[in-house]
Amino acid sequence: MKIKKGDNVLVLTGKDAKKTGEVIEIDRENNRVKVAGVNIQAHHKKPRNKDDKGGILKTEGAISASNVLVVCPACKKATRVAHAVVDGEKTRVCKKCGASLDVKAAKPAKSAKSTKTVAKEEVKEAKAAKTTSKTTKPAAKEVKAATKKTETKTEKTTKTATKSSKKA
């Protein structure tokens, strides 16, 4: 099965056709998937004790995996899945745009520093960034003034050039 838990899929057939949702559960033996918000079924629950509440519960039902297509996160289109070897690993690839469908979550690197020291360093860096931005502001004002001077000079030269061309 080319669909994985957490994939965003488009339903092709049935009462929920053209709906998209995230895959919640996969049953590989029966080739079925459960998609969030698709194939909602009502289950009647009887209270088993006085603290338990009964009622009608709505849950997602399984649909055939052949009735869904993976939605590519890059091109946002429903696509078939191809396989390609990237960096020595077999990955799932979008057939339409060639983007990878396997998104691996980046694990945060464990550091020997405590979170307090990291926070203190971030505050110091922010203060340093503020002081450098203050020092660059006067320089930016000088650049703006210089550009205004050059703009006025070019305007004067264009005016004189148009006057001389009118005289000729």
C-alpha cells in the first residue's frame, strides 16, 4: 500500500467523493484506510453504569484504499505515488511534480546546555541585533540623502537637455 498514516488524501468515489482529509488509520490486511471527516458512521452506545453516558457517537468508517489518492504537499494536486532512490533511501515521489511525499520530522538536537542558558543567549543576541540596527539607521539616512541629491542633479540635467533641444 502506498498510503501512510498522516498523508493528506482525496476521496475519489462514494458519498464523500471530492473530500480531502488526513489518514488516521491503515488496515493493510484488508487494504482499507480511515480518513478524518470521511465516511462518518453513527454508533449507538448504551450506558453500562450510572456514571457512563450513552448516546449516538459519530466515528469515521474505513474505506477502500483504492478509492483515495495522495495529495502532494508541493503542488497540492491528487497524484499517484512513484518510488525513487534519494540518498540511498527509497522514498515516495509525486508523479506530477516529482516532489518527495515523505516528510520526515526534524528531531530537535539534544544540547548539553539548559534551557535557561539558551534563553539568556537568545536575549543577548536580540539586544546585539537591536544595537546594530540603531547604528545602521544613520547610515541609511545618509544613503537616502545622497540618492535625493543625485536625483535632483539628474532632473536638472534632463531639463537643460530638453531646453537645448527645443532651441535647436
